Amino acid sequence: MNDKAYTITVAEPWDFESPDGKNVIQGTILSILTNQFLVFKANYILNFDGVTGDTLLLTPRFKEGSFNSTKGVSVNGGMLLIGYEDSLSESELKSNSKFVLIGTIDG
């Protein structure tokens, strides 16, 4: 999508740490598929209780949330368990992911 830097502030798991510090994930948005679904790539490999990878699927945490803006949106995040390809549908992405975090995205 672009090279703009985004930050996810992780609320759960509360004890998450990354190379950027406690409860912080830095990366870029690969694709905004809909205003309710985006693909985020971290700048490093993430580990959530043995689930590892660098690609997260984010959805708004609350029904009224959307990605019309990526400023301060509360999100649910799933780790993509397969390699990301633009040709994968939203349902294929969701079925190949595991829920790993609750947080907020800012960019």
C-alpha cells in the first residue's frame, strides 16, 4: 500500500514486548481490503504464545469502528498463519489466522 509507518499499541496480552518496547508493534499496512479489514506487516517477527509471524489481520474491535481513518482505531488482531498474497480473499485470510491481540492502531 505505502511505506507510511503505523504503530499498534497492544492492550492484550498485557505483558507483550517487541523490539520496539513494551506493548508496541511498528510496521506498515499492506492492504486495506474493506473499511472493516486490513492487513498489517510488522517490522519484525512477532511471537504470541508460540504463534509466530509478521503479518496481522486487523478488524475494528467495536461495531461502529472502521478504517476510514487509521487514527486511534481499537482493533482485534489475528496472526496470519500462511504467507500473504494479494490474491487471497478475506475469508481465506480469516480461516488461516489465529486471534492474538487487542489493541489500537495509529498512523
